[in-house]
Amino acid sequence: MTYQNWLQYYNPYYRRLPEKEKERFLIRTLEFSSSKIFHFKDLEKEERIPLLISAAAVQLTFGLKEFRLDYFKNIYVLSQHYHYGLYNVPFEGHVSSDGIYLSWLNFDRAYADYTDGNNVGLHEMAHALTYVNFTVNEGRDEHFKSQFYTFTKTGRRIFNEMQAGRSNLLGEYAASDYNEFWAVSIEFFFERSLELQYELPDLYNDLVLLLNQDPLRPGVFIQPVD
Ligand SMILES: [Zn+2]
């Protein structure tokens, strides 16, 4: 029961799923979690941490066949934001060839406020998902890979408008780089679905088709998924 309780308490996406899909969600989450090695840096290991981080990935890929992000074997959990490389700004998370990095403090806060369109867990899993599909050849999902080209026609158009100075709800950071545009779109897709659908309907619809799920209709899939 503990696992279900943690998901129910901490993950709003899981909370809204119909019972049958909650079961599938838990099975996927445990499979994802057991396929990774979690490294804890400057914080104590807690059982709910791998579970909830895995749940962020499972949520994003819930409509896809391939959900384990196979290429990534290691997930590094840091206590809070950290410095990385030569960047001056502190990081809440990042994805590189050696793993997925997340600040637990920021991850936890992001799920506690699931309405502001700011979710580092979903953001980094979005980077990890494009990484396995386009940068390496381990854990690809055929539907995602082919549908991404359709999505990106709309995505690029909106991104280019943003770079030319037009602002929208995604905010300035999304205009900095197309990869960031993608990851921020995912945060809004899940946390502020209605507003994204209202303000950028083409983008919203293409995300529904790409991910084969619609956060406004929990547990409904465009095509059946096993
Ligand atoms: Zn990013």
C-alpha cells in the first residue's frame, strides 16, 4: 500500500487517473525505478525519492510503448540546487551523457505546487526523452520519434515567433533555445493544460498526438497502449 499512498499523496497526475490506469502506472513506475541506479548526494536515501522521480518519467511517457528511457542507467539526486560546469546560474537539474541529475528540494517543491507551470522533474525527463530518441539509440519509441517531426513543425513556428520577440505563457526561458522550448512546453502541458490549450491550441494538440495522451482527459489514450 505504501507505494500507492505515496503516489496518491505526492503526484497529482496519478491522483486523477482511473483505478485501472493507476495500476498500470504503478507497475511502470516500479519497473522504471528498478532499471536505474539512484545515487544520493548530500541527502539521505529515502524510499519515496526513487519512486516519485520514476513517476515523473512514467507520467510523461504514459501513452508511449517505450517508457524506461533505457540509455540512462544512473540518476543522481542532489539535496538542492547546485553548480555545474562553467555556468554561473545554479541548476535544479540537467541531463548529460552520464545521467539524469535532479535537485530533490526543487523536485519536491515543483510537485507540491502543480499549477505554476514549473516542474523540474518533468522538464528533465523531457530532455531525457528526446535524448534517448535522437541522440543515442537505446530506448527509442517509434511513435514518438516519427510524430516528433510533426510536432516540431508547430513547435519551431512558435519558437521562431518567440525568438522574434512575441511573448506567450511559456515565458522567456522557452525562447532561449529549442530544447528548452520543448522541455518548458512539457511543464505547461501537464501543469497548466487548459491555459496552454487556450493560448497555443496547435501546440497543445500536437503534444497530445505526440505523447498519445491528454492531461485534460486522464486515462484516455488516442491510440491504445499496453
Ligand atoms: Zn532544460
